[in-house]
Amino acid sequence: MKNWQVYIILCSDKTLYTGITTDVERRFAQHRDGTGAKYFRGRTPQKLVYLEPGHDRSRASQREAEIKKMTRSEKLQLIDESNR
């Protein structure tokens, strides 16, 4: 099933968090409420800045890894291009 999404969240400390989910609204709420990734202990998710739908679980994980290897400027460029 191709219902997995790769997402990037802008955090309160201006860092960019990348993850995968099948329900981005639920996952954002989990991060906000402190029940999501440990990454959000000490920082707050501010907003969803990138969403890439249409993956199966395996491809979403691969794409997440690709994005996590990117530099900050490459991630910002990806975000900018998706908002055009």
C-alpha cells in the first residue's frame, strides 16, 4: 500500500526533523504532546514544512534516510521547491 508519507517539521530551535507516517496529523500531535520521537524532548514542533506522499513503507524509510543525509541547505531547497 502506498499510503506512507515522508515529512519534515520545523522545530522551535530552528532544526528540521524528518520522519515517516501514514497519518501526518496524528504524528504531529504525538510529537507536540511528547509521545512521539525523543528528538522533541527539549524542543517543540512548530509546523509541518514538507510532505511527500505516495510511498510504501520500505520506500518511505529509504527516502527518509536520503533526506536525513542531506545538508540543512539541501533540505531547505527541497522545502522551497515543494512550495512553488
